[in-house]
Amino acid sequence: MSSNQMDRNDYDISSSQAAQSNFERAAGALEAALARRDMDVKNAMAVYSADGVSDRYAAMEAQWNTAGTEVKGIISAIRTSLSENDEIARRGLQQAASYIPD
């Protein structure tokens, strides 16, 4: 399917899979960066202490971790959605093909 006309809906599974591959690269890099940062902060905080500062920084880190968890949840939801869209398209194509006589 090379072009999409206004009066019909095209879905190209191979294009979707290419988009998923691009998304996976970006999402994987983001997840790795979040994990690295979390490990770096934990290592630094294990040997760091400053009166009044350590507690405030720990509170900021808790907010950061909450945001990171939300980002990971969004990535997971996008992965699921992309995968489900392809499966719906496959089933739709199979059903449409079944209506065409041999």
C-alpha cells in the first residue's frame, strides 16, 4: 500500500513494524539511561551525607523515581498498543481475504 486515499483506511504492517523498531531503540536507550542514573544516584548517596541537604535530595530523588516509573509505564503502554494494532490489522486482513472467493 503506497498511498492513502481520503476515502479509505490503509494500514501497512511492515511500516508499523519499522516504526516499532525505531520506538524500541529510543525506548531502550531511555530505559537504560533511567536505570544507569538510578544506580549512579544510589551509589553516590551510599557514601554521601550532608546535614539538611541529604534529606532534601532524597525527597527530590523520590520525585524523580516516581516520574521515571511513569515514563516506564507510558513506554509499556505504547509497546502494548503498537503490538495490538498490528494484531488487529492482521486479523482484519485475514477476515477480508476470507470473503474473497478463490
